[in-house]
Amino acid sequence: MFFPLIAGEEFTWSVQISGYTVQSVTVNAQSPILPFVEPLHDCLMTSSQSSQKLGIMGYMNPNPFDIFIPIGELNMFRPGAKDRAQPAQFFSGLNKGVFTVPYEPDLQWLLPGKKADVSLSTTKCDCPVTDNVQIKKEVIELSRDFLAVGYQSADTLQNESRTGLHKVNKEQRARLRELMGRSKERSINAFAQIQHILTSSIQDSSINCPLVPNGCSTVDDGPLLDSIRARYFIALNSIRRISARASFLGSGQTKKYRKLVKRGTALSSRALQALNKVQRFRTVCSSVKIAPTPTRSPSIIDEKPGPGN
């Protein structure tokens, strides 16, 4: 849902399902502002049928969820027709090679707060390519640092328990010791799983064609990327919970280790931002090879659209 919000105004949306209580959400000037979806002009190709130049368009959605922007004033091309078969649903992360648009002078794709110029000076290609090698390395390094914070949070609970366990009964002490052990094991396993997904399932190079060649198909790596995001979410909640317990056990407060939580939050945010640079959809071929070069190969062009068309 999109609507204009004038400064100082407040909007409340309430929903009630039969048999359940009313659920409401309020939007005002203090509400979080979502990062903008950024339209991209990936590269320029020449149609094999008409020799017309086509802009290959994509986008970056930095949010961990899909965004819907209806075609119209908030999702349009200019000058000329606003609707150029651009998507209205924007999948999370990096999405190259989503659709093509015939080149026209001064043509722009506009989304809220962002725009992309369709330029003749852009790289020439048929299928945009994303090099994921450095991105994966960055995410793994940040993951190692982030999950070390998870291990450290368990250590803080252990340290505080040495002086604070006398305040709790035998059953609670046993539960705390089990929690410390599980927390460290969970941190190790989470890092191992993230590293395994990135190295074994996410390709070093992702190619996505807006027009899928014969003998090829489109693979969606979104579920793999979402599984990594979920592990960060679970691990960060664990860091917050354990740090609060350690703080309370030692001083009766819950914010003693807020710097530790803040560091974990920052590392998690940086890792997820890096993860967003991994191309979500990729074109996989069994009988036709797509060369990841900026030069054109007319043999790969077909009429079958890719995701978002």
C-alpha cells in the first residue's frame, strides 16, 4: 500500500480477523524509513532481429524482503510511456538482467528516491554477469567475526556465573551451564553452515539473461540467501538474550554488555549488506554456453523471458 504522508500526520491501519483481536500498525514521522530500491541499467545489447539497441535493466533491493511498487507515478519511465513492462515486485537483494527496454535518448527509469539513465556509454552485453568471489569472501570473514561475538557472549555468561550462580538454585545452575554450552555449539555450527552454503551452493560467477536462451533455465538462489539471513537473525537474537542474562546475573541490570550486542548488530548488518550483492537469479544452460564477456553472441538470444517479465 502506498499513500502520501504529510508532515505531522499519522496513519493507523487496523485489521481484524473473525475470532481474533484487532491488530494495528501506525505510521508517522518517527517510523523507520526503508532503504530505497535502486533501479539499474546493467548493460546495452543489440537485438538480433531488428538491430535495435536495448537497455538491459535490473535493480538492487537492499531490504531483506520483497517490495511492491505499482507501475505509475512511483515506478515509471520518462519521457514517453511510463509503463515499459518493468516489474512491480522487487525481490530482495541484487537482481540483474530483469527486463529490456528499447533505447531512446534521455530515457530514465524512476523509482522513489532513485533513477537510472539508459545510456549508450554503458557496457555492451547480452547477459549481465556478477562476480561473487570477493563478496563471498567478505561475507565469510564478517561471519567469522560475528559468530566470535556469539561465542564471547557465552563466555560473559560463564564469567558472571562464577560469582552469580550462588543466587540461583541447582536446577537453574544446570540450565545456565547447558545454555552456555549450546550457545557456543550453535555459534560454531552457524558459521560452518553459512560457509558451506556460500562455498558449495553460491556460484563464483552468476549470469542472468533477460531473454533466457533455448536449453537454459533460471535458478533462484533466493532460498539459499534467505537461509543465511535467517541464521544471522537467530544468532543475533541469541547474542542479545545471553548478554542480557549475563548482565542481569552479574549486576541485576540488562544493559551491561550492550557494547557486545552493538558490535554483533553492526557485524550482522555489514554481512547482510554484503550478501545483498550476490545475484539472486542466474541462468543455467545444459546445451548452450554463455560466455561471461562484454562482447555479443547473437546465438544465445531467444524470446523466453526471465524472472520479473
